[in-house]
Amino acid sequence: MNIECQDLSMAYANGKQALQHVDLTLEAPSLIGLLGPNGAGKSTLMKLLVSALVPTGGDILIDGQPLAKRERFLKSHLGYLPQDFGLFDELTVAQFLGYMAALKGVRRPEQAINAAIQAVNLQEKSRAKIRTLSGGIAQALLGEPSLLIFDEPTVGLDPEERIHFRNLFSRSAQDRLVLLSTHIIEDVQSVCDQIVVMDGGRILFAGTPAAMIRAAAGHVGEFLEQDLAQEAGLHITARVNTSQGIRCRVVADKLPDYVRIAEPSLEDAYLYLISREEAQ
């Protein structure tokens, strides 16, 4: 599946401009990490991609055709977990997935439900009341959709669960298009082969993790806090206690002479992009 956003904009009735002239291409197979601070436009973009909202400007093409003409096809091949997904707490896991399978018109629902339960490690809880986000992820996987969109899927999960789901998303992307929105850089760094960074309703970066890290080269450094001078444009991202004192890690367009240049991490590269945007 290929999704193309052309000059996409979205303004809400209250005047808020959620997206501004977004050009973006998403193509399977790929696992794409969508990063950005709160209010960046990530959830709005996802709602537009699943036809839950209609853009106020621009176009969305599905395999070269307008979304309006491909909406039924899209929804029949879609697994979607929105950020505000509501679970039916009175239902068991199996009952909830049965209900969702019926809504989706999934063929061979019993087989699809068993596969989804196994994928998210809920075998021992299939008859228990649904209480966790794992059930929401399971419903997105029902019917093996060719497009998977997850909005903050690992929030609230323990480290072991997060690792399991990162691996699940990675396996799912081998022959499908998976879009993963998150604030957790580690999740993106571990599994995503493409990254899109948004802020203020605009795309700041779209490309590989390696390309994003290269763009931050020379803009990340370290120094001891006692060496700190009054410097404009210096964004401290971390402080760590060491035997020599507190070591600070910074990102900046131009590093002062007393700062030792360091190899950027993906998190450094992301913070550098966002700090540049905030400075403008």
C-alpha cells in the first residue's frame, strides 16, 4: 500500500491550524516512527489518514487514487489504535475481540481472534475482563490488515511488554505498512526504518534514523557544569553526576569552544530538531 499526502492542511472550527501544507509519502513494507511534542499534529494526521477527519486543504492518495474513492478499501485493510481508544471494561478479552471482529467484518473470526490473542500474549487472560491496552492492540491486528496505525501504543506498558510489542510491530512491518506514533524515542530507535518528525503542524524531518543522526553531527556536545559560561542558544538535554562533577549534554547550532563534540544519538538528533524549531 502507498499513501501520499499532498499539501495537506487541517484547521479546526475554533481556528486552530493543526496541519500546515504537509507533503509526505508512506509506502509498504515499512515501519515508520512518528515523533513530535504534544500538539505537533500527529494525532490529527492519523485521523486524516483513516478518514476520521476530512482535510480543509490538500489531498490524500491511496495507491494513486483519492481517499474518497478508496475509503471502503482502506477501512477493510486497516488496523487502527487511536490514542483515546475506549475499552469495553464489562467484556472479556475474547468477547471484546469478537465484537470488534463483527464490526470489521473479519472472515473466519474465531481463527483471527485466536491469532490476535496469541500475538499480544493474552492467552491466559482471554476470559478475563479487558483492562489493558494490549486488548486495543489486539483488535488492531484482527484480520491481518495491510495498514496498521498505532497512536501511543506503549504508554503505560511495563518494560517487558514494551519490548514484546516493539518486536511485534517490527515483524508486522515485514510485509505491511506500520505507522507508530510515540513519545518514546527508544521504541522508534529499536524498530523503525523511517522517521517522521512533526512540530507545529509541519514536517521537520522525514527519512532514515541514520540520516537524522547525521544531520545532528557537530551540534551535540558535553562539558562539565563548572565550565558553563553564559551562552545563548545552548540547550542542555541531560545532566549526569560523575567523579569530575556534573557532566552536561547539550545541543546547539553552534557549540562553544569549551564544549567537547559528542557522537549524536537519535534522541539528541530529535531534540536538536525540536530546539531549532522553538528558537525560530
